[in-house]
Amino acid sequence: MILAIDFDGTIVEHRYPAIGRIRPFAFETLKALQKKNHRIILWTHRSGDELDEAVSFCRENGLEFYAVNKNYPEEKWNEKDSRKILADIYIDDRNLGGLPSWGEIFKLICPEEDLTSEKTTKPWWKR
């Protein structure tokens, strides 16, 4: 699936234009979803230097995006065009009902994955 992920308030706490603290398990969950072959698109209001800072911050935390504010990496984006991203799932703190925990998000997307399995002593995000 293609997952469009917001940055401020979703991956990190709201501190815009600064970068807030990392939300618990955000990077671990997103990397686990990538390992399951889901495409992760950063879908954010940020632009220019603020966007570059967010992308660099994610890269420093081990997360590379399939695309950033685009439907696919090669898409030519004109700032006058809408930033509507085509995705199967949108993950944003402004969802109706708010943002579930990243563990709940993983379970919703990958219901076959047993996060509480007693088969291993490693946490699911380190498997």
C-alpha cells in the first residue's frame, strides 16, 4: 500500500516551525511498514528549508521516503499545483478522532502481525 504520512504532530510533536520530539515508536513503526513493502510518502505542509530539515531529520533517524509531497519520486511538482497525494491510507494527527498510537496504526495496517507474540523476546520493532 501507499501510506501518506504527515510530519508535525504525527511523526514528531507539534513545534512548527521547529522540529518537535519524536512521537513514541513513530520511526520504528514506519521502518517496519517499509520492510513489509509499503511505500511511505512524506505528506506535509512544510516547504523549502523547513521541509529539507524534516527530511534530513527523518533520514538521520533511519527513515527514507518513497517520495516527499509527491505521488512518486519522479513527479515534477509545481508550487501552484495542489499537493493532494494519492494514497491508500493517510496518517495525520488531524484525523477525525485524533491520531492512534503507532502500535495501533501498525496493527490496523498489518493485522496478521502478532505484536504480542510470545515466540520471541525481541520487541516487534527490532525483529
